[in-house]
Amino acid sequence: MIRALYLIYQIFIALPIMIAVTILVALFTMIGSIFNDRFWGYWPGMIWGRLFYLIFLIPVKIDGKENIKKGQSYIIAPNHQSYWDAFLVYGYIGIKFKWMMKKELGRIPFVGWACYMAGCIFIDRSSRGSSMESIRKAESKLKDGMSVVIFPEGTRSQDGKMGKFKRGAFLISEELKLPILPVTIDGNYDVMSRHAWNVTWHPVHMTIHEPVWPRSDKDTTETELKAIMSQTSNEVFNTINKTLE
């Protein structure tokens, strides 16, 4: 009975409200970002992300905010369980950032357009030079405490478990000498997996871990760099996965 009532609530109340809010937030972001994308590219999205959890009555618990140092730029690296991860990170990470995302997402009406105007970093994953392009674009954005969010798995989980990490986040970390900030998202797969069409009520827990600092220097060879990135990737993977177990 409760599940049926919640389904009726989300279809006839929560969903219409959030569609309207999404369009309004996107419009504010697009217009405001013309003048100041550091402000308008973050604050409307932060409110938008929190409203999703509030309107859909999903409780959120956040741990580890003390691991974020004010004014420091990070490569924020969360695991990827659901579309809802975007709402969670936007709403609760607590620091300004730009998304790094595949270019196809920029075509989504309103949301994709707003991300483009807000200065998010779009990557063509079909291009062989996409890694260096990612570094170049990220370097121009990551200043004065601005961070970037990259999902290392590259796609949403099929079964709630973490997939293999791609190297992009770790290459950018080493090249730009910025720390990786591992983030565990737990519960969003139950809220709405990639196989679901509706939202299921379930508590969500986000844990922000201690940053992992780059280990390479100017004398590091390409072979050594690959080994360092592999080591860092494994460390971040294990840190995130440990909280999921």
C-alpha cells in the first residue's frame, strides 16, 4: 500500500514539480552564466540537486566533509550507481566544480544546454586525442578552488557494484598535480538503477574520503607514470569499494 501511494505521489506530484524546477534552474543557469559561470554554474545546480531528494522524500547522510580543504581544487571521483548521482554530488559535495562529461550529454534539452553555458567540460570519447584534450580543458577551468567531477567508471553500474576504472581522472591528477577526492555513493542504485523507470524510496549515504595526492614529478618516465596511475586507481577503487561493502 505504501509503495503504491509513493508511486502515485512521485508521478502526479514530485515529478511535475521537478520537471518545472529543472527547466527554471536550467534557464537561470544559462542566463546567469553569461555573466559569471563560477556562481551561476554552481549555486542553482546545488539547490536543484537538494530539491530532488527533498521533493522525492529521500533521506541523505553525508560523512567526511572535513576531508575537503577550502580553496583547494580537486579531481572529485565518485562511483556511479544512477542518474541520481548527479543530484547527490551537485546538492551535497559542498564545493564549486565543473562536470567532465561525454559530449552527447550536451544535447539534452535544458540540462545539457545549461551545462554547456556553465562551462562544463565535454569530451569526445571516440577521439584518440581525447585524453590530452581533457587535460587542456581541465587546466583552464581548475583555478582558485574550482574542482572537476569525473566518474572513473565512465558509465552507470549494471548491478550496483563498481566497474573497472578508466584512466582519465588519474591522468589529469598527475598532469595537473591535483589530488583525487574519492567519494562513495551508496543507495542511489536502489533509488533508481539504470534498469528502473520509477523511483524507489531508499536512504542514500555519501562518504567523502581523504584525498589521494599525485606521486609523479618532472623526471617520471611514461612507463613509471602508467604504473603510478594504476597504483592510484587501485587505491581509490579500494577506498570507495570498502565503504560499499
